[in-house]
Amino acid sequence: MYAPDPDYSDAARKAKYQGSVILWLVVGADGRAHNLRVARSLGMGLDEKALEAVRQWRFQPATLNGQPVAVEINVEVSFRLY
């Protein structure tokens, strides 16, 4: 529903470093990300930038019998220089 792009770290931008960070998280019944952890690291400060961005994201919560429920998902956050 709401997913702003992550910022690039200065070190990664200077090195022209690109790639993806994979995060595991729980989308709560409130649509917010909880219990975030890095499943595949990229380094150069980009893991932290991915965590910061995803904490701001808002998701459509999953439902069970019409009621919102928490679910665990993985999310890929891509870092590309254009």
C-alpha cells in the first residue's frame, strides 16, 4: 500500500555498488512490518538502509475468515544506480 524507496548509503554510492537485500518480517494485522531481520546481506550500509525503508512500508494485511492476521513474509529490497 505504501512503499517508499530506500536511500543509498554514501559508501555504496561511491563504490557504485548494486544488488538486493532479502528481509524476513512479520506483517501484523495492522499492516506494519514487525520482527525484521536480514536473510541475505548486501553490506556497505545497504542492509541498514533497507531495514529503515521497510519499517516505513505499509502492507495490506492477510485475512482469515474476514479478520486481519499476522503473516511472515520475505521481501526483496533492490538497490540500483541509474
